[in-house]
Amino acid sequence: QVQLVESGGGLVQPGGSLRLSCAASGNGFLIFDVNWYRQAPGKQRELVATISVNKDTNYGDSVKGRFTISRDNAKNTVYLQMNSLQPEDTAVYYCNQKRPSGDFWGQGTQVTVSS
């Protein structure tokens, strides 16, 4: 089992930056991919970025070139660096890890981009 806790959300002006963190506790965090999702009001949950065990990364089209996912295995933490934020990035951001035993989610952290 794994427990995921997101932090780092907040209110930022358009063009600003935030760094989200996903801290994991429990077993096996290092041997599975980690995902960041987001969900805006009235919209479906959207996959934002994925980082593999080998630190290969993939991004949704809407965030490519602006967001960077990384992981610090020594700290059992995955980060999402978000630059050039726009109002359409406003959402609750969730950390996720999919395992054979189940689909694990954090509680989410709110990101609001507004002037």
C-alpha cells in the first residue's frame, strides 16, 4: 500500500509558476510509475504528466513545454514544476500511482490561476 500527499497549490497570477509535491509513504513507491492528474470544475479528470521508474516522462498536450515532472527517489517524492500558468490550468491536481493491487490517489491540491 502507499499513501500519497500533495502540497504546493495556491493562487498565482497568469504567467506565474508553482511547484507541486507528492510525498509518498508506504511500500513500493519507487517501483511504479507516478502520474499527475487534474480536474477542473465541470470537466473530466485529465492526465497531466507521467514519470516512469526510469524517470522517463510524458506530458499532456496542453502542458508540454510548460510543466516538468521529476522524482526524488531518496525522498519518495514526485514534483510537478508548472511554469507560464494560465487561467485554464486552474484545477485540483492529484497525484496517482497505479499498481496491480489498486489505483492510489492523494487528496488533491487546488491550483488557481487568476489576476
